[in-house]
Amino acid sequence: MNVKVYKDAQAIGEAAASIFAGQVIAKPDSILGLATGSSPIPTYTRLIELHKQGILDFSQVTTFNLDEYLGLTHDHPQSYYYFMQENLFQGINVPQENIHVPCGTAQDIDNEGKNYDNMIAQAGGIDVQILGIGNNGHIAFNEPCDEFPMGTHKVALTQSTIEANTRFFENSDEVPRYAISMGIGSIMKARQIILVATGAAKAQAVYGMVKGPVTPQCPASVLQLHPNVTVFADEAAASLL
């Protein structure tokens, strides 16, 4: 695990975007794994800039997002599909048919998860996956638990995650209690992983991920076992290392 510490989120965004840029230039039909939340936004902003400058062409790229809230349609302002359209896809030229986000309104969530994993496999697997990290060490919506979940699956969100996501809704009652998320096994199949962590609230989780034992009680700790992980942290998030 390679840990890089930067002054602020903007510097992290530029550094992380450079990895995606290099990937797309080297392999125009790359498969990119994407995340939502505040952490990746500076990276996405920089990728949009590089596209508008004519440096990056995403016309052959395929994307797979990590997760989605259950019960939210694509046009819901707090759905992760909507988030991605607003924060990345409207600014680049990925074909709409190449964009994949788990369906939070599927009738059979278990089947949706299996189909999603199959689509990733059929596409050739994810070349570069970007992750954030929750205050409790979760990656995607894989919450602390007794074992590492493997495939894309339904997740009951913890109270701490609900509280952390309340800022995006009118109040905590509006935050969905369940999500569909790539599992740890799905994430670990990515050939390269980038994790972005900013802010003092993430410091304990970053410490557990990098220096703690590998345990499903800190899901991100499993990344210690991946051969190609780069952690981009600001000084506050890396303060306990």
C-alpha cells in the first residue's frame, strides 16, 4: 500500500486524476470504477478540465459505480446515478450506454447484484477503481461486520453512515436505510485502486486501514492485501500515521 500525503483536496484531485488520465491515454477503452461522495469530486473536476482541454477522450471508456441507495430512482436528486451525471458525466463524453450504476429499484436485489458482477467480468474487469473511506472504515457501502462480503449485495446502513449522509438530505428520516453495493471481493478484483481520504474525521479510519489488523470490522483494512493500492490523503486525514 502506497500512501501519499498532500496539502489539500485540490492537490489530491489533481494527483488522482493523473492516474486516471494515464490509464485512459494508454488504454482508450479502459474500464473505470467510480465512487460518489465529496472525496472524489476534485478528481472528477480535474478530469472534466482535461477533457475540455482536448487531452482526454472518454468515448471508448466504460464505467461501473460502486453503489446506489435502495428505493431511489435515477432522477432522484440524491441518487448516486444523478450525482454522477451532475459531477462527472455531463462534463465528459462517456457514451450513456457505457455508464453502469447498480439499480436501487430492482425487484430482485440479489439477482441485480449477481448481474452487476457478471457485467463487470464480461467487460474485462475494472482497470482503475477510485474509493473513498467512511469514518467507520467502510468502503463503498461495506459496513463493519463479521466477515468480508464478496459480491454486489444489499446492505443495511449503520447509524453512523446514516448520520454522515444526512447532510445531503432534508433530515435524517429521508436518508435511505439500505443500499446495493459492490462487495469487498468485487472491489479487490480491480487491477489498480485509488483511495482518497480528506479531513480529520477520517484520521482514525485511515490509521486502521493502513496500520491496523486486516479485519471486517474495518473493511478498508483489506486493501493491505491488494498488490496495487495508492492512498491519497491530506495532512489531517494522515495525522495519525
